[in-house]
Amino acid sequence: MTTLAKEGLDAPVTDKQDLIAYLAAGARPRERWGVGVESEKLVVDAETGEAADFSRIERLLGRLETRLGWRGLREDGRLIALFGAASSVTLEPGGQLELSGELCPDLHCCAGDFTRHHQAVVAEAADLGLVFLGLGTQPFSSLDQIGWVPKERYRIMGPYMERTGALGQAMMKQSAGLQVNLDFSDEADWLLKVRTGLLLAPVLYALFANSPLLHGGPSGFLSTRGEIWARTDADRTGLLPEMFAQDAGYAAYVEYALDVPMYFIRRNNSYLSLTGRRLPFRTYLRQGWGGHRATLGDWDLHLSTIFTEVRLRPQIELRSADSLPPRHTLGVAALLKGLLYDPEALEQSWRLLNTELKPHLPQVFPDSWRLGLKAPLGRRSLGALCGDLLGLARAGLARRGAQNTCGCNETIYLDPIEELAVEQQTLAERLLARWQGARREKVRVLRAHCGFGSNLSE
């Protein structure tokens, strides 16, 4: 995302125009557009498949800190994150490991970044009896069996999540996803990409459904993660209908975010909880709280606690895909870049989605994580629409023309995804077809299905 100078974030704000300007400042000329991929992976015991406890994950981070020379971040003496020159490794509440990759000019750069990261991390994890799974939900461990990563913000968010939805803590500790960050050039470009991205949410849930398990068996969903998010917190999740209003723009997103209750603010390197007050940012902006006045840093922090299918920070972040096996990981970014960065593909995909999907959105959205590619969409299936969109994305990437050292363009990252669309079978269904036997056999199935260790550019 675009980062403002620290003194800018410390500056007090009193007017909505400052908040709008913060979003607008994220715009970049087309020649400076990049792609950022954030990939969460489950960290599990290599023998049992159970979620690894934090002490083992902390030992892993310690090894990486020592051997790779990354800068460690600690809270109360516990190692909770690593930062390199252009990438970071952070932990989600239940110990899910996230690589926030380098903001890259093309997907070949992303592939190189991820491959280097995975080679280093997988080698160290193996020595500790840990493996990484590109899977959207913990396959075996119950919520009570998964400890909390000792981050101050999670100590505030966790209890609040128990009050806002039936599965809020499951979202925090049992799920893993994949986010893609994209740029925009101006407000009109931003709005078209946001609207298209929101309509793509059921497409992403269906095409990348990869979380059919919970508590050791089938959950009844192909993307259990989709169902979890739907039951997390209605105040800060969902599809942003405000963005489809005729006069929508930056201001419409700001108006939405102003009414989302705040979790906390940060002062003197500590979080101050606001969860007992259900204080919307709009009230905080107007009145302050506890002697504190709103700053751009508070606004930036608040935007990070909004979990809609598309959000602004101020880059456009698309959040609907499950965590995926290494071979499929960059397929999400390839699909989105192909559709949203090529003007012709963007216009065509918007018209297609607006005509064929939007009229059915209230039903196809939940159907996408229940039925995957077989979800009905008017006279045809969501999978058939996915095939059309993959064709548009392939053409868009080909026109972009970015080649790797072997002379291949970025369409190579769509190949594994097109296999799913052609077969009309999700990764979740592939996994369920093999889900049998004793625990040891199921762990072997999981590692073969979505274990990390292979090269992302294969």
C-alpha cells in the first residue's frame, strides 16, 4: 500500500475531506502500477496435522531471523513478525503465517519473491517438525485447541468477536486466505475496479474454493472460510452495496467506514481499546475520546479493521480467495491483474458481471462457497461464467506482454486455474474425493494436496 510519512500520520484530522484525500493519495500513474500478494498458510504438526502452538512457530521465526538477517518485531519479549527489505512475515491470530510479498511490477517478480521465501521457510520448518498447508481452514484443530498469538491487538479483537458473530473467533484462528493488492490511476478507475472486484467475490470463492474441512471432517461447504466470514461481523464485512450507487466515489467509501465501530487507537506504542463503547469513527472524528483527537494514523489503523470483500488501504485489496496450494497461489493475482489492469478486459468483465451476475448476487454469493463452480447463475452455472472471465484475463495479460527470462508471459499463472474451470471441479472437491482412512493417511493426503515446498513458477 502507499505509505504516508510518519509525521503525516501523526497529524490531527477534523474534516472528512482529509480522509477522502488519504484515499485519493493512493492513486498512481499506470506506469507505476504494481501487484502485491499476501499469502496466509496454516502451520501444522507434520505428523498429526494439528495446528502448531505459538512456541514452535516462534522458534521458526527465530531461526529465520538469525539465518536470513530479517529484522524481528517483538511484543512483550515474544517474536511475532519479521521484516525484510521489501517483504514481511507476520502471524495471524491462530499462528497462520503470512508472507506479504514485495510490491512487484509483474507476476514473474511475485513468483521469484514467493519461491525464495518458501524455500527458506519450508527448510527451517522441516527441522522443527512443521509443515505449511495452503488450505482455507484448519482441518483438524478445534477453536479451543488453537492458542492465540500474543499480540496486543488480538487481545482486544478476540473478546469483541465473540459478541459480533457466531464465527468471529473461527475467522481469526481457524481460517487462512489470500489477498491481492492492486493500484488505480484516479477516482473513476478506482470505482470501476472496486465495483468489478465486488462482483468478482463469488467468482473468487467458487473458483478458489479450498476449505471443505473443519474439525476433522467435511463441513458441508466447499469454502468453509466463506461461511465463516459471513458470520463474523456484519458491521465490517460483506459486499459494500454503497459502492453501486450512481454517485459513488471516494466519499461513499469514507461515509461507510465512518460508521464502522472502532476497535482501538494506538498511542505510545500501546493499543487503547474502544470495543466496549461501539464508537464509530464518525463520532470519534467529531468528539475525540479520552482526551485523544483523530489522526490520519487512527484512520489508517481503522481501515485495517474493515474486512469487506474489497477494501481500501488505500490500495485496492481483494480478499475473497481461500489459501491455496503453491501451484495455484499466483493464479488469483493473474486472474485479477488480467481483468483489472487491462482497459479492454476491465470494461468487458464489468459489462459481463453487471449483466449476468449482479442480478443474482444475493443468492449466488452464498451459493459460491456452498456449491462452488456448480452454483446456478440464471440459465447457466457460475463455472461457465468463470470460463468466460478466464478468457478475458488471458487476453488482458497477453496484451500487457510482461515476459520472464524464458520468454513466457504472465498467462502461465492461469494454466492451473483453467484446469479447474475446464473440469468444473474445485480444489475442495478434489480433496474431498481423497478424504478417507486413518489420521496418518489424511495428513498424507493434505500434504500432497496443498503442502508447501514446490516452486510457484512451475
